[in-house]
Amino acid sequence: MENNYKVHDMKMPKDFSKKTFSEFNKNEIIKLFKNNLILSKLHDTCYTVIELHVSLQNDIIFETIFQIASLYTNIDYPKLPNVLYELYSKYQKCMKQYTGKNLPENRNNQEIRNIISYMSSMVCLAPKNNNFQLGLLSKINDFEFDINMIKKQIKSTDLELTKDIFFENESKELVIALNEIAYLLKTTNDTTKEILYWISWIVELEKKRKKEKIEFVINVRKINNISEKLTQFWEWILWNIFLKEAHYRNKPELFQQIFSLYNFYKFNFKKSSRTKYLVYIYHSIYLFKKEFDWSLLPLNDKYHLILQSNISNNEYYKMTFEKTGKKYYIENPITDINTEKKKDISENKKNIPKVSKKKVMKNEKNNEIDQRMAYLYQ
């Protein structure tokens, strides 16, 4: 990479706790990045994601990308979770060389820059829907916890599907509800509504037990990269059920998406993220139960935009660390996404900085996009 495209700054993430590299409010830039992804503003997305990367907010970038992909695209691009997870895995390998005081140098790694630009551009241009915008959980009344009412609702006749998943001392109501979900996943008809009912029931049961100060028994489980204390939640049992069902169906494309969503759920998991991360559970349920075309590749006609933004990304970085893009942020205040009309994707093409053929050829000669990164352009 040419020296004039490098970030010459050794600040650490803690130095960007409130302000970004260009002295903007960090939370406002994060919100702006989310809105740009949702509204498919490619030009604006490129600026905001690079502002966050130069500010060493890598985890926030990926958490946002994963969440927007599930929340707004989900089954409109069925294979997107695995595409994103494979790219993120390549990013993790690149990051192994950047630890401690060397961490800021990841901003000057061309492969890391390309992966971040590529993933954010994909999610930005992917189709959007409102499948998960209307609130999927049901209101559960007290009488629905009555044993006679539970018996009326249950369709499974035994606990065979989950006999190897639970510990003997775990709350029986939880066992019954999660076993019912396992049963509903097996059926060939669309049981999405029923599965979401039982998830609502479990969420309300947990609140009820906490309010009544009755122990909600869930044992510690061994989950890679998750502390023991954070494994005592019913969602991990549900993910076990999802993964078993995906494996049982013997459809590689389905298992790949469920496994990827499981890893999105694990990403920076905290107790406070449980509600927000339910979207990955909803996404999984839709993959299991809704009808869609696995061959859908909705970005085929937009790859030229994604590639052009990738080839141009060093210019964006240069503008950011030279702080020549400040006017852009001032002239584009954050607006509520519900009040702004979504512009046609074709407008993004006009906004992307043009790169001359000579410059592209020079970049190729300089091997800025080398063979090792060819997977980004296939």
C-alpha cells in the first residue's frame, strides 16, 4: 500500500470512547452507519464505515452488519449469513497479527479494508423487507401458564427429540416448551406462528419466575468463547435444537446459514444483548419454516457497484484521515429512517468517486488487490 493511503496514528480503541477519529460523536456515527445500510445509501455507507474503522470500532462495524442483514434482508437473500460469516472468518485470520500496541496497524491492511468495504456494501445493497419490524412476540396472559391450558396447546406426545439436551434438574416448564419447538420444527407445514408463541411463552415465564423470586433452573453449558456465567440462558438450548435439526435435514446450504447465525448470536454476547439478538433466532425460524428460493442471488446486478466501492476504498480512507470529508457529515444530519424515502439504488452509482482506467491499471500493477484477495471479486 502506498504511504499516502496509510493511517499514521497510534491511538488505541479507548481513545475513541466518545469521539471518532474526525471528532464526531461516536454514537451518532454508529446510528448514521445503521441508517445508511438500511436505506441502501452506498456512498454514505462507505464514508461512515471507514470513519468507524479508522476509529478502531471494528467490533461495532461487524455487529451492525450482522444485525442489519438479519433484521432487514433475512430470507430475501437466503445465503447471505454464510457469505458474511466466511468473510468475517478471513478477517479474523488477518487480525491475528495485530495485538497490543500493534492493533492500530490493522487499519493499513489492504485485505482488512477490502473485507470491511465488501461486507458493508453487500448488506447496504441487499434487498430489504419488514418481516421482523412489526413485533413477533405474543402477549402471554397468566392463565396460559395453567397446566390444563398448557396441555391443550402441546402437540408433541413425548420428549424424545430433546432427551439428550437437558439436565434432569432443569425447569420442567422450559423442557416442555423447548421440546414443543423441536417438534414444530420437524413438521412439514408452516408452524412459524406456533414456534414464536412458545418463544413468547418462555420469555414471559422467565420474567414471571424472576418477579416471583422462583429459581429458573438452567445449568452451565460448555460453549466456545462464552463465559460459564453467560451460558445459563434458555437461548443456548434453543440453538442446540436448531443445529441438530439443520444437521438432521442434511441440506448443506441450510446448515451453513444456521451455523453462521449461531455465530452471529455468539458475537460479543452479553446479558444485555439477549433481546436485540433475538433477531438471529427469528431469522433461523424463517429459514426452517418459510418457502423461498435458495438460488436467489439478488446482488448479481449490483456487483459492479460493490467492486467499484472496494477499488475506491483507499480514496475514502485518505479523505477520512486527512479530514477532508468533514463537510459531508455537517451537510448530512442524521434523520429518522422512517421519515426519509428510500432512494433508488441507481443513484448510488453516481455518488461513488470515479476511478480512472489509468489509476485502476496502476493499482493492479502495484498489486494492491493481489491474488490472496481474489475471493472478494469472484
